[in-house]
Amino acid sequence: MWTIFLLIGSNIFMTFAWYGHLKFKEVPLWKVIVVSWGIAFFEYCLQVPANRIGSKTFSPDQLKVIQEVITLTVFGVFSTFYFGDKLHWNHFAAFGCLVAGAFFMFHKF
């Protein structure tokens, strides 16, 4: 479970680093880059241990799929509350496809 919690935390930081600045388009790009790099530092402080801990249980492929599912979940919540976007059926369909991909990654046939 630590892997999942750390990945959620790291994705929250990274989502703010990558997209949070879009509300502040008047801020010069160089400042946005510096702030984003500062935020990304904390993302790495969670992501690296998450992968190290997770590698004891999961393969690298499985870790990547877990991370992608978490990324889309975090971004869906972020875009809804931070930008006021609305999620539509196609967002849920895309998420369902990703979950199906995760299912196949974790099951050997």
C-alpha cells in the first residue's frame, strides 16, 4: 500500500508542477519553470521511493501501469476542481480502457 500512497502523492505534486501554472499566464515563463522544478523535486522525493518499494512486489511494467491509472485519476480530480472542467462520458471510457489495460498487465494468460 505504501507504493500506492506514495504514487498518489507524487502525482499530485507533478500535476501541479505541469499544469498549475496555466492559471497564471501573466507570470514570466522562466519563473514558472523555476517554480515547477521546485514542485517537481517533491514529486521525485515520493516517486523514487514508491518505485523502489514497489519493485519488491511489482514488475517495472506493472509499476508504470499503476502510475498511469493514478495519474489519470489525479488529473481528473485536479481538472475538475482546479480548472472547473466537467468530465464527460469519453473521459470515463478512456479511463475504462486504461483499467482494462491494467487488468491485462496483471494477469498472465
